[in-house]
Amino acid sequence: MAIKSKVLVVGGTGYIGRRIVAASLAQGHTTYVLKRPESGLDIEKLQILLSFKKQGAHLVEASFSDQDSLVRAVKLADVVICTMSGVHFRSHNILLQLKLVEAIKRAGNVKVYILCSYILDFWSKLLL
């Protein structure tokens, strides 16, 4: 019997993130998707998040401007997968990823952290 993980996906509404969430759910992992408060203003992202919830994912609200909320979200999972792109039109998400790494360190329970740049490298190798 395979061990099931508790997976937190950050950037779950993006191109790769959606697929990671779907794969995690399909494999039976308890799947959490980080919902940032500002995503409530984006109808497309909100629809994707609600679709995940219908499929069994848990939506966890946390903000990169509130480190304690990130730590609480991270404490729910033993695997964190960050699929945020490196650059966003309003900010540099790489700096946000550093806040996520700090939350992971503070939470102290995460066994696996996969950063988006590794995912992109993985997908490029898989598709070639």
C-alpha cells in the first residue's frame, strides 16, 4: 500500500499548478491549495479554486504579507509544491518564494519542498 501525503500546492491556479493539483487528487493525496486573499478578485482563479474544492481539495487562505498565515498553511502538509512562476506582472514571485521557504523552516514539519524552477525543468525533460 502506497503512503499518502498531505500536499500543499502554492500557485495551484496556474498552468502547471492545475495539473499538479489534479494529479495529487487523482493519486489520493490529501491536497491543499493555497488561496491568497487577492485571488478572490480574479473570477477565473476563483472558479478554478471552487472546481478543486468540488473535487476534494482543501482551500487554505494565506497571504505572503502575513507570515503567520503561511506557517499555518504549511503546517497542514508534509509536502509543499510551489508552482508560482518566477516573475509576475506586479511583483517578483521569487521574493515571495523566499517567504514561503521561511514559513517552511518555521513550521518544521515539511519533508519535501519542490520549487517551481525544478518543476519547469522536470516538465521540459519529460516533454523532450
